[in-house]
Amino acid sequence: MAKKRIVIALGHHALGTNLPEQKAAVIGTAQVVADLIQKGWQAALVHSNAPQVGMIHTAMNEFSRQHPGYTSAPMSVCSAMSQGYIGYDLQNGIRSELIRRGIYKPVSTVLTQMMVNPYDDSFYNPIKKIGRYMTREEADAEEAKGNYVTEVPGRGWQRIVSAPRPVSIVEIDAIRALLDADQIVICCGGGGIPVLEQGSHLKGASAVIEKDLAAGLLAAETDADVLMIATSVANVTLNYGTPEEKPIRHMTVSEAEEYIRQGHFEFASMLPKIEASVSFLKSGRDRKAVITTLDRILDSVDGRAGTCIE
């Protein structure tokens, strides 16, 4: 019998926000992944990278300012660097936990590029804040380079970049081959490195991709049985933050689409998770998507926790 396949989208709570926090957080994340492997699942992991890519972007810019012989790193390069060092901690943490349990299974990180549409509306309306706060003069210099900035009251100015929707995964064949070989794959980190196709060349885009949308696309492209989105809340809720707040244990696709239409989900946090789930479910049959916290993943797989959409 073929093993069931799960794609897990890990939020920043599963990784921490700096190097020491990440080292500590990965231990717990590795235990959850090992539990799933022990229960017979094939697993691919997608992780967030917002704090990490911001740190790298800031560090590279500051270094180039102080050392004229060096240049700042474009967003695509910062994204690639974050995939590398987050993947390094994750794959070693998972490998160690598996070996501790007597399970010998390869764990690999695939540096993943994500194709985006050059005409995506987000390129004309950047919204994602990145990097350190700047003075007005520094912000003017960024704008002179063609970059977008926004004022953050009381703190200065900050660069903003686009968040286009993912179109296709460049390394999907390699990812499928690893999963088919029953190996654990860490891929599409931070939503993947956004790239634009220019003839035979892939050019990095100054953008970031919602990791939940990337996870939904990955789950569809690898014919996963479950899309598991780990976040900071145990359940999706309606009327969030109001006295009428109501947790939901189960939704159909049509119900989820209606809740989206009614504006129940916050644009920058829960909405991408619901959209990713709906897109994944509509691309195949006998699938389900689950949204919950990292520590409830095992219960959620068995239908005992979280919000299930199917």
C-alpha cells in the first residue's frame, strides 16, 4: 500500500526569530515530524522565513554601507540564503531525532525557485515590509534605485516589496523524485525564491511569496493527501477578535469560499492559509487541509483537533 503524503507549512513559531531561538525551536519541530514519519507518513516541509530574510537583508545592506567594495544583496539572494541556513538546522534536527528513534531516512533541503507572473498586480502594489528602519535620506536613496519605501510613524521608513502569487515550482521534478523515494524534503522555504522567466534565464524578482500559498501549490503538485498549516492558533475562527468570535472545527470548500467573500479572514495572516487550502482541495479528490498549532498536528491528522477543510 502506498504511504500517505503530507505537506506541512511551518510558521515562525516553529522556527523562532533569531539564531538561538531557531536552534531551540527546531528540536520541538523535529519531534513532531519524526512522530509523523513513525506513523508511516511521507513528508515535505515548507517553512516561513520573514524574520530570517529580514535579518539577512539588513546585515548585507549594513555591510555594504560600511565596506564600499561590497554591494548589498538583492531580495532573491537573501531568500536563497535564508532557505539554506533554515534548511540546515531543520534537516539536521530531524535527522538526529529520527536516528535517536532508530529510523534511518535521508532528509534533504532543496533550494527552490518559484515562478511568478511578471504582470501580477502585486508588482504595482507592494505591501510586504522588509529590512531595517531608515532615515528620510536613506529612503530617498532606496527610491532612487527604483525600490519602494513606506513611512512607519514614529520609527522612520522601511522598504516594501511585492508579494506575487506562485505560478509553478522550478525544482518540482527533483522534489517529487525525493518524495517518491520515501525521503523527507524541506523545500519552497519562505515561499520559494521568486523568479521571472526571461528566455532560458531565470531572473530573481524583488519580492516575497506567501509560504502558505507555496505550500498549497506544492501539495497539489506532489499529489499530497493532506496540507497541514501550522500557525499560532488552534482553530480558524469567524468574527476574530470580537465578542462573537467562534472557532470552526470543519468547513467545506464552498463554506470556506463564502467566508472569504464575507471578509472573515485577515488579509495578511489567515486569508492566505484559507486560500491555499481551497486551491489545494479544488485541484484533486480525497484530500483535506488542516489549520492548527504545531503541538496539535498529530491530533489534527486524526481529526481530533484543528480546523479541517475538505
